[in-house]
Amino acid sequence: MSSKIKIIILTLLTFTYSSWSSFSEEFSLMSNDGQKGEYFGHAVAISGNHAIVGAYGAFDNTGVRYSGAVYCYYNDNEKWLQLQKIIPNESGYASQYGFSVSIFDKTAVVGSNFDKDKGYYSGAVYIYEFDEEIMKWIFKQKIYANDPSESSRFGSSVSIYGNYLLVGAIYDRENGLYSGSVYLFTKTENGWHELRKLTAYDGKQGDVFGCSVSISNNYALVGAFQSSECSGKESGSIYFFEKFDGSFRFLQKVCSSDAGLGDHFGCSVSLNDDYAVVGANKNNGGAAYIFKNIDNTWSEILKLNATNNNNGNFGCAVSISSSNIIVGDYIYNAELGTALGQTYLYSLFNNNWEYQTTLKPKDSEYGDLFGSSVALSENSIIVGALGKNDSTGKAYIYSDLSSGLKISGYLKNYKNEPIQNAKIESASKHTTTSDESGFFSLTVPFNFCGNISIYMNDYVLPSTIKQYTSVRDNIVDHNFVLEQYSISGSISDIQNNPISGVEILFSNGGGISTTNLYGFFTHEVYKGWAGTIIPSGRGYNFTPSYVSFNNISSNSIDQLFKGSKLSISGFVTDKTGNPVEGVELVLSNNIKNGTVITDQYGFYIHEIDKDWTGYIIPEKDTCTFNPSYTPYTAVTKNFNNQNYNCVCTSPIENTLFPDANNDGIINLKDLIDILKYLTNIHK
């Protein structure tokens, strides 16, 4: 390989030691209906409180062996309980369901590499989702390769992360017989669909590309342990792919630094963020190589091996999670015929990977093949022993890697007052809350590396973020003193009169302040706070509408706001366009001063509160209006030219003529009186 990074070999001696506080307990998992030859533990996966164990040799309901099954377990109050046994819906033939398994969050995938739906041993993968209400895994979909072929063994390996899934088809013929390929699937609203097919650019017959797969964040890793390109037959190689434009593309092919004939480098792979571990179980008793992503180039930084056992299978299974690595060795002393097996744990400390402890079950016996499969979660290790009890198989869970490790202290402000109900969260997603005295106690995994942050009302305070490296002991009196700064100002109307009772909202958990009788406000926020202050209330529209702050580190004064009311205005005219004076414009919803009257020009203006909803109704005796009213909803701006047309009816138009002067005689004088009346009302 091209990297110039110095390679360090870490060797396990015949003695073991551990600076790690012991595991809380060893849990044994067995099938409740197991039979010889089921190979329970051939594949294992663990995530949070869920664990799945594959038994590809299990019998189906008709008595057919190698139909396969998976067993699902749940961590209930630190006790791992079997929730269900799942067998494929189809039965009657050997499909090797459970040959591979993987979990991410509440989605599980199960490989069935002998499935025959698309041809003899073409293979398939089953997808399940966990239903918390009924506490069961529910079948969602069965997927196949878009180009299925007989004996391709699609489902020999699986790895899921987020909405992406890798499926290995080790005997696919893309580059020759048994050259192998990997299929990339993605999840959409319509289910899982094949995105593309990954192959080795230099693939050859017999490479078994896809024998091991792993995906994490922006990278995918594929092993080809029988590849002969690096250093002779079956020396092995690995291929990195990077996320690009919604899919993955080839990034880099890697050989081990000491590649040798028959090493089987790539027989197992595991990827987590910027670290990867790769097994080579035939490299002088086995080895595991650690790679690091440096500027989008993966470089070997360390080789792990067990030189006390040249006939072992160290590296036959590997897993990496957070800052820990587990390596399986299912024949750790073949010279003595003791195929018991054991696993080795390593942790990242000060940027160096160090051996921590060796795991071996309490009921270890010859032929167990303990370590034939391994998986790590944040707080637990699961190890398969498929040879236990005449290959009935067994699995073991070692829980509570975080047991006994606490970071504790007090949260106080600069006045030495306790801060209550603040959330403290670690990069490992452990959380706690400060009590009434400001005290907190946060559980973290052994060898924790990452940040601890403090949240106020779900907003993280940047100034509180602290970095930890390789926590191996309890940390007490880890106190935080949160500095605070004031933001102050005043609010007045357009005549510079103070406006009291206005609420000022400080976003991102900053709180709320209210102006006093003098329109003044002052409020304290924590150092590093970023957000906006937004005045509201009393029916005013404010300018500016908000003020933004970023990473505050000093007091801020003279934050001035102007408040103004909104208005609705217009004219009332008759049918000839002349102004109509004395029309009342009534506002609904009990607005104070809710009536205004048109002036000699027919003009009116109404001052309203921001967000007012209601009607304006014009009124005058003997008059009708068009429109008869105008509705408004949540007003946030001024409305001008809200005009009305008025039609009035005079009293004389409702009287019977011609005895206008009511003297009982109809004569010329009546007509003169009528003309005078009409002349007066139209002046």
C-alpha cells in the first residue's frame, strides 16, 4: 500500500491482563427448541436492546434441515429474553435462512443464501421492522438481486446502516466463476430497492468478492479473501467505496502491509466512522488490521495478532463500534486440539489501540468454536459459539461496558446559584438531568471518547462543550460554571411613549422577558448563546421585528424597538361619488374605541391591533352600503382604500303626495313646498 504511516504490530502474549472493570454479567443465549447441527450462533448482530442470532441449520416445521431460523432477544432490565423465533414463510427446502444477520436501530435483515425463488441457490434477503407496541419483529419485504442467477448465493453477507443495505453474492459470475459481487439497496417510501451492483474493477474467478461487507455513514467496505492479486493465491484484498450523489462509488483497493500467500485478508471486515478493522485468519495463526481514514484515504495503522497460536483463526470474525474492537479466534490452540475459542477486546486510548481483555465463556468446552462470530454495540458484546453441544450452538452476551463509569459534578451560574433541569448529553447518546442542587451524574462507556454538551430547553450551549479522551475511571467534581451576559433595551411607540407589558422571546431556550412601566427590559443568557430576540404583544407591530445574536460573549445594551398599531382606512361615497359624512364604521369583537365616523370628506381611519380578526360594518340611518361589511383575518399589515358606496332614502320618499303641507287641500302651494324640500335635502 502507498501509505507511509508507520505500522505497529501489537502481539498478545500468553498471559492476559485487563485495566477494564469487569463485565456486569455473562448472558448465555440458546434456542429453546435447538437440535444438533443447527449452528445457532453462526451469525450474530446487536444494536441497543436488540440482539439476533442466526441458526442456518435449523429445521423447519416440516422437519427439513437447513431451512434455517433466527432468534430474537430483548434486553429487559439487564436480562436478555427471547422474544421470538422467526422461520421463513416458505418451508420444505434448505434455504439456509439466518446465514447472515444485521441490525440498525429498529430494522433487521436476514440472509437466506440458498433461497430458490429466483433459481437454485440464487439467494434472498428478508427485512423486518420492530413494532414496539406488540414487541415483535414484523416482516416487511423479501428482496432479490435484479439480475439473479443460480448458485450466486445472494445473502451470504449483509450489512445495514440507515437507509442503505449491502448484500453479498459470493458466487456471482460477474467477473468469472465464483468472482462474487455486492448489491447496494436503498430505502424509499415504497420500500427497499436495488440502487446499484458493486464489483471489483480487477475481479477474477474465485475471488469471492462480497464474502464480508460493512457499511457506516459515508463509506462501504467489501472483502475478497480469496483474491490473489496482492501476494499470491488467496492472499486476499479489500475494497472501499464512498458515498457519492445518493449512491456509492469505488474509492480504493487495499492489500495488507505484509500480504502473504493464503492469508485470507478480508475474510471479515467491520467499519465505523473513520476506522475499519479487517481480519486475515490464515496469517500465521491469524491477524487483524486496523485502518484509518485520513483525508479520504484509508491507511493501515496497526496490525493485531496472537503469536502464541500459529494454528489459530484469530481474525475469523471482527467488529468495531465507537472506540472498541472485538476479534474472534475460534481455534485458539489448535496444536492441543482445543478448539474452544476466545475473543480479544481492544480500546482506543490517546489515539492508540490497546489490548484490554480476553473473553472466554464460563462453560467453555472443546469444540465450542467460541468467537466464530462477533458483534459490538455501544454497551454490549455478542459472541457466537456455533460448535457448542454438537453444533447445536450457543451465543454469549457481555453487557454493561459502561458499568461503574460516571462523570459527575454541579452546574451553577456565575452567582453560584444551582442550574436545575439542564440536560447533559454525551457523544455516546447517554443523557442525564441536573437536579435542584445543580448536581448531575452521567454514565458513559468505558474508554469513552467524545464530547459532553449541556442543553437548556433543547438548545446546546456551545461554550459548555467539553472533549474527553479515553475515560477509564470515574470523574467526580467535574463542575460547570456557566457565565451569563445581559441583553437590554427599550420599546416605545412612534411618539416615543414607553410601551409596557411587551414580551420579548429569546429563542433557543433563552427564555422570556417583559418590558416594565418605562418600556425597559433586561435579560440574561448563557455565554455562547445564539438566537433571536422577538418582541410581541399589546397589539403592536414592531420595528425591527427581531434582532439576531451569535455566540454571545459580552453584555449587549440599547436594543431599541418601535411599536406601532396597524390601521384600516378608506372613504364612503354616494352613487355619484360625493363624500358621505357621519357614517359610523363599527369594528366587531369588542375592540376598544371600536367605532369611528367619517369626516366631511367621507374619510375614516381605524387603528387596530396586530393579528386582529373581525369585521368592519358601516352604519347610518336610512342608508344601505355596498359592501355591507368587510371581514379581516389575523391582520399583519395596513389596509388602505377600504371603500364603501352609500345609498340613502329620504323621509319624503316614504310619504303619500300631493298634500305636502297636510292642510287637507291639494293646490299649487303643495307643489312649491315639495320643491323646496327636495332642494334642501340635496344641498
